[in-house]
Amino acid sequence: AKVTYGDHPYGTLNLGTETSVAALTRDDLFADKAATMARDQLYVAAVGDINAKDLAALLDRLFDGLPEHGAPPVKDAKLTFDGKTRVVPFQSPQSIIIFNQQGIRLDDKDYYAAALLAQIIGGDGFTARLMDQVREKRGLTYGVSAHLALQDHAVLWQGGLASANEKTADAIRVIRQVWRDAADKGVTEAELTAAKTYMTGSYPLRFDGNDNIAGILVGMQMVGLPTDYVAHRNSLVEAVTLADVNRVARGLMTPDKLTFTVVGQPVGVASD
């Protein structure tokens, strides 16, 4: 995170450090509450046996004491993907590998093509290229995945795996080759069809309870999606063509910018 985000808040540990936590005061807690718990930063979704009138009254009572405005949002992060490999020595029979590169925004016209591409390369199941090449064909890991990470102030494509120290160098080499092959040669119609089937078929399974539905509705508000998004989301996926995906693969996948961080005692891997 420090390498990727630099001095941006995303580059710090969520739980702080021993020094920073020890320095916190009661006043710090109240100041943070006032900065973050405010009406202009509040998103609400209600799912269940309630009507709009009763909900409005309940919300007025619950949030009456909140200030009108909180702290202004932080700026977008300036991301660094230099294509280097960094090794952090750690005594362990396995190395933990995290790799990332630039992602794509949800409001980009090519987002759904990129999402399908991410499913083909590093998504769920054994048909994903990373699982096929790194685990199935070579036995370099038990599991590997990569996904598009959408944050308020940064977007990236991130993946990870664990590998035996003596297999780590091969794992990194194969991942870069998977990236390069997709960028240079694209994906197949069969891969795209399978990815569409998975993404459209699994989507309804997210709505399996009030809690999940409320969370989805809040998430839609936070990223600015319209209220009817769930009704036509799958049509956006289906509309993507093979030419779209391969065009995005050529432009988005950058094997020379794929940046690795390795924690362990990898054999044959040194920090660039």
C-alpha cells in the first residue's frame, strides 16, 4: 500500500501503528466523530416492512444530533506502478505475493469489458487463466486471483497468492506471461461467453436477504448508480463484444507496469 499510494491515507495501516495508536487522545476520537459522522456523508437504504413516512420519522430521530457537514473528502491518490518487484524478508516456508497495476473507473465506458476481462484472467473458478497456468498446469500455488478494486479515490487491478519459497520466482514469471499473452493476443469467444454466463448468472445470488439488499442499495448510492441499475445491469454485461474486451486488454493490461511485493524468503527473487 505504501508503494502504491505513497503519502495518501490509503498508504497507511487501517488500524494504525503502535506509535500512532498510543498517541491518540479522547479529543482525537471526538474530532474524528465530528469529521466523519455527518449528514452530508450519510447514505441510507431500508429493506423490510416499513413505509416511507415511518422511515422518515425514524431517520429524523436517529440522526437529529449529527452535524450538517463533515470534513471535506480527501483527494484522489496518485498511484505508482513501476513494474518492479520488492522483497520483504520474512522467515516462512511460503512467500506471500501481492501484485497490482492501474485499474479502471466504474463510470468508464469500458468498465464492463474490463470486468469481463478480469473474470477471464483472475476470476472465480478453475477456468480463469491465472488458476489454470499457475496452479493447474504448474502446481505453483493452491490459489491465485486478481480483481478490479474500486475505491473512492483510487482504482487498481490487484491480485495475490502464496507460493513455496522455491516456486515463487516461477509464479511471478508465469503471472507476467499471462498478462503479456492477454495484452498481445487477447481472449477467445469461448472465454468471453463463459465469463458472461458467470457474471450474469451469479448476480441475482447477491440479493438473498434483507441485509445484503440494503448493502447493495447503499453501495449503489455511494458510486452514483441509478435506482433502476439492478434491472439492467446484466444487459450491460451482455452488450460487451469480443472486440471490446480485446481492445481493452491491449490498452489496460500493462505487464511492464505490473508491480509485485513479496514477503517471505523467495529463492531466486531479489528486490529490483
